Amino acid sequence: MCGIVGILGEGPVAPQIVDALRRLEYRGYDSAGIATLEGGRLARRRAQGKLRNLELKLDESPLRGAIGIGHTRWATHGRPTENNAHPHANRRLAVVHNGIIENFRELRDELKAKGHGFATETDTEVVAHLVGDAIEAGRRPAEAVASALPRLKGAFALAFLFNGEKDLLIGACQGAPLAIGHGEGEMYLGSDALALAPFTDAITYLEDGDWALVRRRSVEFRRVSGELIKRQKQRSQAGALLVDRGNHRHFMAKEMHEQPEVVGRTLAHYLDMAAGEVRLPFALPKNIGKLSRLTLVACGTAYYAGLIGKYWFERFAQLAVDIDVASEFRYRDVPMQAGGLTIAVSQSGETADTLACLRHARRHGQRVLSILNVATSTMARESDIVAPTLAGPEIGVASTKAFTCQLAVLACLAMAMGRARGVLDPQREAELVSQLIAVPGLMAEALKREHAIELLARDLAKSRDVLYLGRGTSFPLALEGALKLKELSYIHAEGYAAGELKHGPIALIDEALPVIVIAPSDPVREKTASNMQEVAARGGRIILIGEAGAAQEAQVETMATIAMPDMGAEFAAIPYAVPAQLIAYHTAVFMGKDVDQPRNLAKSVTVE
Ligand code: F6R
């Protein structure tokens, strides 16, 4: 999603703004731009595509101003062209925006009727006109922003720079994050603390409905109503987080290889490994023993983590789970009982639909436990309980290490709830803990299959479609494998419960269709073996991910087998995620795709 940066500096700020925007690249974008004051007058440079294109423009025609705003745009309204890139400007001001102005049509019609001409296809341009109009009518910049903000509907963050105002930036936020960074005689604005980490670790987060007048030596916080308020400064840990690729070709490669370490670190946070017990770093709601069901909401890969978790909550805690993608859940008429528990799963903690479900659940008197990777996110601030995934910053747009860490947390939570409800005895808990402790080592072992997968990927790259099959927890993993392949390589892929094969998708099977079967040695593997035979009988090309000897046992010929180490069945989904990720990664790399920033995708989806 879009990234915002603003700097009130001592010298030229354009290079610093580009540097900060680079730290926001992970959010996904398709154009970029910057505006500064040159001798007090507004100047802009914008470019379609990556930041490199913006830098080339700045090389040709540098900006030297000591105050400026910058933006990476992920197109929502209008194509990703230079003309639609932010900042949007008129003779009074420049503005950058993250999110959506829902009532932009209505405002545009009103402004057009007043004689304003519109030059772009964006929703953002109405903000520039609305505030510009108020300044033309004689208002000071702060008064003009104050008059415009109550008129804007939707979820957004904004940063303004004004013609002739060398010591003022204004930031505002409503449902999208914005942070103020405090420096020595310099001040900053950014979509998150990571963007500002090279400049300062003293951060104030704006809350929904806040806006701030930022000057080099002061900052004033107000509510949309105009009321003056105080907001706390906090120390951010973002500077400690390394944002480089190390020796890897892509962030995604680095993040896949970090998994044994970060999953191990996450497990250590939730388990007493020596005692063979789960030990949560927070207390579960007191009524957990009385609950009969849980609600689980998430989007995309985090949703598939939740679907796998559902099997564990049912099995270990005897809790029924109502799970849905957040974009559907928020508009269903779900009866929610006060005192119940909702679990939200999110890497970024900013996903608009998941956040809306969290708020919906809280309005219905539910407690919300969120499994989050970004500790400073909006969801973290609004949850009753935060269960962190200790994956570290995930920069590759496609989620990998956050997903496996989410699984680790879900597994521990399901066991802890089982114990709290008196349905998981200590011996079974100890057995499960020993299976979980083995997971990081098994993931490291799975990563050793990388070369074989790289060779296989060359073949897969020729496919038009790919089918993924699995049963039990391997079914959601099949969905996740298919999602990874399509988002990275743009090859069409589908995941199915293997038992559903004969209810339709079997019609697709022919010699051209690779069928990736995820079949760990679990209680349903014989059922999966029958489904493989059905595929083989119709000439389908099977790629089996299973333990050595699984193909012989199933009596099928495969196009390839990825031989996984022997392991306990309960948490096999976590190590088996590794080959699924590697298949997608290497297929996309072989096809020359941008795996870290696939087309059209955003890391942090702050619009619904
Ligand atoms: C796919 C992927 C997305 C995210 C989804 C939710 O690889 O990363 O499907 O999982 O956009 O994002 P978070 O977890 O930040 O809520």
C-alpha cells in the first residue's frame, strides 16, 4: 500500500526522502513522487514505476529544498501513471495520501461546479482542491486543513506541504497509520517507524481522527473537532531491525531461509521446552473453559494459517471455530455473543478488513486476541491480547516466515486452550510439545531440498495451470501453495481438498496438468493415496511432497517426488510449507518475475 514520508530538515531533504521511501518499498507501489519548497515555491518530481525512475528524474533536475514530502503510490483510483502519481499539487499546496477518499465523486462534482479543473483520475486530487479552495478564500493553511478534514469520508493518511511555508508540514490520519518522528531541530512524518528509523527512534503515532501541525522545533496535535490534545512520544525499536537481503538474491529467499530460526524463536516465546509445556506470555480469558466456539478472521495467507489453526483448536481444545476471510465476515450477519473470543491473524496488523472485524467483534463485547508480526501496528493497539509472531520484518510482499510463525503461535494457543479447558492431558501436551520442538530442525532439513525444487521449477514454469491437493491440514496448505504460485509466477493455480477431486476438478486432469500433492504421513494419507491413483489413472503429472517411500506406498508413478524427512503428523503443515514456498519462488525466478514485489500486490492492504 502507499507510503508517506515528510521531512523538515536543515539541508536538502530529497535524498533523505528517497531513502525513507525505499524503506517503505516493501508495502508495494507502482509510482513515486516528491515535492519540496525551492526558494519557498513548490516544486515536484514524479515518476511511474520504481524509485529508480524517480531518482533518475532527480539526477536530471535536482531538488534542493530543506522541507518536503514524498510518496510511493499503489494505484486504487486511476492507472499507475506519472500524472496520477503523488504529490498532487496546485499553486497553494502539495499533498500525499494513503487510503481511499470514499466520497471523492461528490466532492469533485461540488468543486467542479465552483470552477475547479481536475487533471488526474485519482481520489486524492479532491483533497488538494478542497484545501486549496479554503486558502484561496483567505484561510491560513492550518485553518484550511481543519475545514477540509471533516468533509472527507473513508480511511486515509495525509501529509501536506504549503507554498511559502518553510516551517510547516501537516499530517492527518483516519483509519490508516501515520507516525511523527522527533529529531534535533528536524522533524519527520512517515507511514511507519521503519521508514524513519535512520533519522530518529522518538516516535509519536497519530490516532484515528488526529491531525498534527509539525514544525522544526514543535508539534501540535489536534482532533478533527479542532480540540488541542497531547500524544505520547515513544522509543521505537525499528532501528534495530535489519532491512537488507544479506547474501540472498531476494528478500523472499532470505525470509524463507530465516524460518528455522524465527519459528524457533517464536516457539521459545510460547513453550517451556525443558518442562515440555506450553507457557503463554499472557493470560487467556478467564472464561475460556466455558466457551464452546471461537471466531477467527484474517485475509490471504494469514487466513490459510487460521484455517490450519482451526484443525488444531478443534483437535486439542475441543473448540469449534467459525472462520472466514475478513472481507466476507465483516458484512455477514454473524451472531456474536458478548464475552466470546475472536482471534485476528495478520502480519502487518494494518489490513483494513481484518481491522474492521476486530472492531466489529469488540463492539459486540467479544475479547480480541490478535496474532501479529508488527508490534506497533493499529491492531496491536486495539486488541485485548497481542500474541506476537517473532518473525522480524517481512519485506518480500509474499508472506513466508510470518505465515510459519503464525502457525507456530496457533499451535501453542490451541494447546494452551486445551489445557485450560481440561481436555488436553499433560502427557499428550508433552508429546505435542516434543513434536513442535522438532519443527525448526525439520524446516532446515526441508530447505535442503532447494536444489531439487529449482530443477523441478524449470518444468513447472511451462505450465498454464497447476492443481494443488491435500487433506486435513494439508488442504489449507494446498490453498496457500496455489496462492504463492499464482501471486509470484502469475501461473493459474488452484488448491483443493483432495476428497473434492471427483466432485468436479477431476475434469481438468490431463497430461499437461501438474498436480502437486501434499501428503505427509498422517492418518489420512491412505485416502490421499487413492486420490493420487485417480489422478495417475487419467494421465495427470503428479508431484508428490511426502516422506521417502510415499510414492511406492501409494503405488503411483510421479513426475517428481520431494522427499521430506520423517516427522510426527500433528504439525507437519509447518515444515511442509517450506517446499510449497520454494516451488513458487523458483518457478517465478526462472520465469524472470519480480518475486519481492509481484505486480499489482501490496504488502500492507490498508484499503478494503
Ligand atoms: C500473500 C500475502 C497476503 C497477506 C494478506 C494479509 O503472500 O502475503 O495474502 O497474507 O494480504 O496480510 P496481513 O497478514 O498483513 O493481514
